Amino acid sequence: MAESSNSMTQKPKLTRDILEREGIHFFEKVDSGELPDWLRPIAQHLLHCRSRFSSDKEENIFNTELDEFEAGGQDRGKAREEKWVLCPPELHRGSIYVPKQLSRPAKETEHVSIEVESCEKIRKRALRMRKNQRDKPESTWADFLQGKVFREFDEVYPEASEYQEIFTQWEMYRDVTWNEFTKGHTSASSTPARTGPRPDVTYAFPIIDTTTIQIAERRHDPQAKGFSLEVLGALRTNEQVKLRSTLTTPLQRYSATKRNHFGATDMMCFPWAVVETKKSKPGKSKEMKCYCQAANASAQALLMREELAQKAKERSNTLEACVIFAYTCIGPSIKLWMTYRDSDSGKVHMRCIWASSLELTWGVLQLRMIVENMREWVYSRVKGDIARYVLRIHESLSTPSLNEQRRRRHSSGAPVCRAPSTPLRNPPTRDPRTAPACVGRRSYGFPSTPSRRWGHGYAIDDFIDDFGVSDHDWDGDYEPSSSSEESSLDSDGDGDDLGSENDGEGGDDGEEVDDEDDEVKDLVKDMKRWYPDLGERPAMKALFDEHGGSDCSDDQEETSDEQSTDDEEHTDDDEHTGDEEQTDNDDEQYYIDGKRMSDIFSKARQRLGMDALRVAECSKSRRLSSRF
């Protein structure tokens, strides 16, 4: 654990009243039940036991030490009153102890034995320090804990891989003054203000220099890019954002074109845990000072996260990324706190969720497990969110707004053009009796093979949707909008062909033409059935007369008979049955076999003319929709 250059500077003074005036409150009694619902799973994850112990060996050690602590341990009365965790809870006995009749793997047994022996040594040293701490400096307990509980990454993972060093490494420094943040302020200038934090230990994420050879190939990974010096430096120096991610000020001088010289403590960002230690003395003055310093630092770390979420436009009030952890050590007495913003009061709360003593092997064991659980949770649940927020802000700066794009285009003198596929924001209104804009103005290509959606049960509405024509684009009554459009329906004026002669493949093809004419007649029959008003148009009337013959009147009479039949009351059972059969037959007409539809359209589009065919089919679609 490294110490900053200003470690000898005296810490600022804080009081509980100063913190509460600025909306920061702490609750020293152990009570995780007061946490909001969204925070309880986090507390449960931190406090869960990672190892299982022998019910005949380790349990005897825990019980013997508990008796000794209750006889002469520090804060034994407070521990009993506030319900500190001094031994494995009986409620979780089954998950902590291995039953005697069960055997554990030798490797697991050896690992647990080594861990218990190590914690026993720490306990014995803590007892000696408590008895001989009178002439020791205040930093004695921080020095003691630095390699025993709060350990650096290299100590925990001495053989870490390159991947672990990039994505799971943490930074931990002693006595870093958070001078990036100005001192607190109050309404009255004569009232003491909250001071800048300077905790004994600060946990934070490392800032990644993506220009190094080892990391260059991973610079596009979100969890590397979101914590890169390039991105965080750009956001800190941007006049619109000014995102504060580090604890010190050198990042304000970041330059993308020059070489940056930053110290080790300048390359840590977004702190996620703090530790405050004091040597035990009679009275509550030292205790309150320790709590105030922890609340001050953890609250400032929380404000950093909230500022990040706000600039990223994250609206949720229950963000897992907006939770900070704090540890306070008054001699061997240690507590774990969670700092968050209370949604009801809007105040910052630091609440104690666990307390124990280093005079107990169980206390040391559980503290080590809590620290490991904390690191695991932060890197699996929080780091990704922070990287996402940072990149969201950075991308908003990289992509200019629409107004900025227009301003740049205007200043460059480039012509203003609109992509063909870009719809008009306010399209001009049209006379409801005129043809839609797409008729006669662009050509449509029908596929030569059916779409994968085609088949039995493929509705005509689905066919229209496949070709990008919405139902509201078509009028109930079609009239050409100009004489040129009307002439396009009958280019040669004889009514035999609704398109240009060059559009078709000729009319003298023998038997193939006869087969095509039969299919065209079927299609025209459907047109007359579902859109009889088309027969009033001169060009379409010629088509109906040629291909439909007398079927037109029959179909119209059949349609009128069906409508009149629907209006009459039927009491006879046979008549009811007839109506149902007629309805079923009509429904079958609403759906067309996809293969047949494709063939008819591919053959008839040249002879009927594309525009008339689409008008008829889309009109049929409207009638089908109204029937359903």
C-alpha cells in the first residue's frame, strides 16, 4: 500500500453537526434491517460466508475466544448491546459448519486450516497492540491492517494474468487528499464547512493508459475504453461536461496532443471504498471523529457517482453504482458501513450493517471474507455500469447534434439535400380525390419468387405491407391527378392495353397468351368484385368488358344479393346454415395462395399496367380490412 506525498498533513476537523447541515447522516448502531429493499441483496452478498468450517475443531476455537472476549475484550458491553457479530450466527449454522459425519476434500480442509491459523495470528497481534498502543502513533492500526486485511492487488494475486491486470485490478493508496473537490459550503459564511476528504485508505479503479503495447489491442473493449486516460481526460477538459472522475487535479491539465506526466495517485478514479482507523482511547471523541471522516469521504465518493449518472442521463434512483462502502477501525473494534442516498428524505445516509472485533478469530475471518465479497461485487456489478455511463457521455460529445450538423453544413457552403429515403417532416396535404403520390411517379418491382412469408393464409394486407405501401396512402375512390396519369392507364387509346406496348411481351404468343388471359380474367373478376367503381373509369371499363364479359353484372348482383341477405332476419335452421357456408366462402376469398398470387402478378403486370393493378389490389385491401 503506497502513501501519498502529503501523508504528514494534519487531517481537517469535522463534526456531526457540520455533516448534518449539509445533508449527510450516519447511524452507528448495527441494523441492516433499516436498509431500503434494493440495498438488502447487496448487504447479503457482502456478509455471506465464503468458507465452511469443521464443527468439532473451528467451532471450539470460536466459542473459547468468545468467552475470553466477554470477560475482558474492548467494547464488550457495546458489542452485546448493539448485537455485534462475534461468532457464527446460529441461524446460518448449516451453511457455515460441515457436519461431523461428512468428510471434506483434503484440499479444501487444508485451505481452511491455513486461513484459520493466519487469522489466529492476526488476533494475537491485535491483542498485543491494544495493550501497548499508548505510546504508538495513530497510524499504527492502519499499518497493521495494510497487509493483513486491506491488501493490494499484487499481494492477493501475485501471479495474475495480463487479462486480470487490465480488467480486475484495483488501486489502494494511503492518505490521499481529495483536492479535486472544493470544500463544502453553507449559507452563512461564518459557519464551519465540510472539509475535503483524506481517508487513511482509498480503494478506487485504475485509469488505463491504452497507448501501452500490452493494452493497445484491447483499447476498444468497453471496460478498458470507459476507464482510459484518453476518454476520462477528454471529459474532464471539456467545457460542457467537466466530469470529475479522479481524486486529484492533474487530470484538468490533460492534453491529447502532448505527453502527460501523472503520478500514481493521479491515475485512480471513481473510489468505491474508504477506510478510517483510530487507536482506542477512553471516551467517544475519537470514535465520533472516525465516523465523521468516513461519512465525509464516502459521501463525496457517492456525489461523484451521482454526478456521473446525471451527466449520462440515467434516471433511476436505485442504482447499484451509487453505493459506497466504508470501514472504521477504533483499535480492534471494526465496523462496515454502506453509504447511499435515501429516496424518501433525499439525504445521504451512512448506515452500519456489520460490526465485530479483531480480538476474535471469527471477527478477522469474516472481515477478510467481507473485503473479498466487496471486491467481487464491485467488479461484477458496478464497474460495467460506470464504463457504460462514461462512454455514453463521451459518445454524446463525439456525435454533434442535428442543429450543429446543420450549422456546420451551412458554414461550409455545401448544398442542402435530402436523402430519397428520408421522409418529409411536414408532407404537403392532398386533395382526397386525387391519386396517391406514388402512383405513376415511381415503379415497383414484384419478386419473381414468393417471399418466405407467402403461402396458404397469406393475407393481401401482408402483401401490400411487403412492398412498403401503407393502407392510409390510398383513397377510397381513385381519380387520376392529371391527364398524364389518366393517359398512362391507356397509352394507345384503344382500351386494349392499360400500359405501353413496350411494357408487355407481345400479344401473339399462341396458347401461352390464352393461359395468361384466363388468369387475367380471374384477377379482373376479383377486381370487379371488390372494387366495382373501377368499372366507371373509361380505361378500366374497357378492361372489364374485354376480360370480364358478363361476369361483371353477375358479380355485382351477387354482391348486392349477399348484402341484402345479411340485413334480413333468418329463423329457419337451414337458412342459418346457408349463411354460415356463404360467409366461409367469402372468407376464403380474403386470402390467396402465395404461389398463385406471385405467378398472376408476374404475368399480368405487363398487360394490365402496373399502376392500375396496384390501385385495384390496395383498394381490395381496404375493403378486406373494413370487412374484418
